[in-house]
Amino acid sequence: MCNKLFGGRRGYFLGFIASFGLVGLALFLQQKYNLEPCPLCISQRIAFMALGVLFLLAALHNPCNLGRKVYGLLQLLVAATGVGIAARHVWIQANPDKVMAECGAGFDYIMESFPLKKALDLIFKGTGECSAIDWTLFGLTIPQLSLIAFAGLGVFAILLAFHKKA
């Protein structure tokens, strides 16, 4: 039953829906609670969207054995990147005293005002606004929940990569 439900195209579509569903949830929370996303939050959303696009491409392509492994590797790399971004964000929230106390520049301003390398350095350094904890679920912050989601989607990508086609 699980083999049929989560394998092949259905499994990839499920990964796509989960990835973009999480972005939709983030946008809902942002609107409902009037939250302003920090640069690391936006970077995590971009990683979820990139992962979702890879799941969608795999669903449309419906790859055979080698293709599943290639998609799995790409999905795992994007999920690992998301884990890294979320882990950095969790660390910043756990150590606000080691990060700038004031709010830094917003994502749009950074991307428009600096060369790409400098912009990425500033985004991943994190700012005071990245240390704010504005919302939790079961005691977990949004970056902690994102880290769990990225890890879960990475494991799911590996399972899909080694799934036997019926």
C-alpha cells in the first residue's frame, strides 16, 4: 500500500506539495501574525521552493533507476543546504548575544545594494532580526521546524531514489 501511494510520480508530487505547502504556511503565518521575515527566513523559503521544483520535475519526468538516483542526489543537496541555513538560524536564535543587537538590512535591500558574493555573505551572517523568536509551535521556533522539515524531505528524497518501480 505505502509502496503504491508514495512511490513514483505520486511520491514526487507529494514532495512537491509538501515543499510548497510549507512555503504557503510560512506566508500564512507571516500575514496572520504580521511577521516580518528575516534574510535567513527568506533563504529557507527559497530552498523549499527549489526542492519543490526538483520534486515537480521528477514527477513530470517519472525517471527510471539512474534518473531517480540523480534526482535524489539533487534533492538531497538542496535539502542539506536548507538544513544548513535553518541550523545557522537556530544557532543565531540560541545565541542572540553573539549577533548584532539591532535589526540589519532587509533581504531586498541587501540583494539590490551589494554584489552577489557580498550579499550572500551578509544574508548568511544573520542579523539582529534573525535572532527574534516571534512564533512557536510545541515550543519549537520556525527555524527549528524548518530544520526538521528539510531533514524529513531529504530522507524522503533518498527513499524515492531507491524505490523500486512497479
